[in-house]
Amino acid sequence: MDIIKKIKEAGLKGRGGGSFSTALKWELAKKAQGKEKYVICNAAEGEPNVFKDKYILDNYLEDVINGIKIAKNFISAKSAYIYLNKNYTISEDIGDIIIFKKDSGYIGGEETSICEAIEGKRVEPRRKPPFLTESGLFGCPTLLNNVETFYCVSKIAKGEYNHSRFFSINGDVLNQGVYELREDITIFQALKETKNYPEFDFFAQVGGGASGEIMLPQELNRPVFGAGSITIYNREKTDKYELMEKWAEFFHTGNCDKCVPCREGAFRIYEMIKERNIDYDKLDSIFFSLKKSSFCSLGKSIPLPFESLIKKIR
């Protein structure tokens, strides 16, 4: 079985939010030089309102394991790990795959932070490059994908892949849950087909439950993006300050404190919103600093929900 050819034909991209070509990542890991190689399944899923990976692990664990083993064989890896959210439980009897649990919060889902955690170090991101496929776990070439990506690889290998993906739909909806829908479905269509499109004035947060973008009803004719989360808010009943305070507390308590822009910026955002004393010029300056000088992508993602809410709903 030429798994890379099959993955390329399927056009599979990573389902953890980055949407990087799965085939290219696998080829880079296979070609990389190293005395040992590793495979990691990222099951950290530490963002609010994102719970599709838990659903997959609970219902399709066999396919996830199969995808991990295919990857392990493809790159001739020494070991494979599942980096598991501390609140998730899966069977320990899964063959030669190591289960690693750690309470590492939001930053624990960043790929280089996962390597630091497994190595027993402080959980914080590394500078890139080098990328994981060149130097990852224990300094060796490492292939890391998220739960859904390995699930999809298994389906591709078995000839069962149907170009679908999983979506977490929640908030002010009638039918909260995880749905498997076609991968190119629009946000509007996803809500309609799951009977979750509101009959009241609303706004949606799409991509992530804290880092996702705020979108208005007229903006929903585009594919779902990011981590596949859609959260609906009743516009009349939602206290915008309380919502922003929830995000701000999450980012403030969940960052690793490694870099000044993220450490100080997240705190200042939280402080202003909690006190209901927002200086929008200062806030814009903090957002600019976060986007331009945060050490990792998680810090760079902080401004989006606040900026989009303030611009569209304020």
C-alpha cells in the first residue's frame, strides 16, 4: 500500500487547526536523518468549546490507533505517543503506543511544548526552526498530528475516506454535539443541516472556543476553519464584557509566561476587561505587540476574538 500516494490523492490536511499538508509532513519526517524517530498523536484539546477529538477517541479509537501505527511504520519510528488531555480516558491496552498525560493547559497543545512535556521539562514552546520533522522529541525527527488526522489516515488506508471532518457545535443551540460533515461545508450549511441555525439574533465564534473569530450571520457562507468549532451566542442575552473576560482569563492563566508580549499582554487585557475600564488605544497597542512579537503562534492568536467582537458587536 502506497499510503503517501493515497494521502496525496485525498488532499488531506492536518485537522488540528494549522491545515498543513499531511503528506508533505510525513515525507519530511521519513526523509529526515536521525538515529531514532518518533510519532506523537496530539490529543491535548485544551481550548474551551472544542471537544471533537474526545468524541473520536470515545467512538473511533481503533481507527486512531491504526493511523498512528501506519505513521510509525512509514517513518520507521522507535516509539509512538498519545499526548492525552488530563480529563480524557482511553484504554491502556493499545499495543506499543505510550499514553502520556499531563496537566499542561492551553500551551500544552502547542507541538514543541508537547515534546518538552514528554521530555520532563517545563512546558513551553521551542524556537522554530528547526521543525519537529527535523528535530523534535529528544532531538530526533518527530511526526506529530492530531487525533482526527490519524483517524482520517486510517480511513484513507482502508478506502473509506469520504472527505468529511468533525465539528464541535455548541452554545445557544438546540442540538449541541459533534457532527461528521463534508469538509467543505459552510458554517451556515453546518448549522442548518444539524438543525442548529438560530431563530434569534446571534453571532458565532468559529475556529476555536477562545481563539476563534467572531462572525455575524451574513458572514457564514464560508467553510468552517481552525479546530472545527462553532459556538453560537444569543446577541441580546450575551454580556459582551463577561464573554471577553472569560477569554481573557483563559489566555492569562493558560499561557506559559515564556515571552513578555504574551505574559504581560494577556495580563493587561484581563485586567482592563475585568475592571470594565478598557482603553481601546492601549488595547490596540497590546494586540499589535502580541501579533508581531509573541514567541509562538498561540500568543499571536490572542487578539482575534477580541478584535473581531469589538469591531462587529461593540
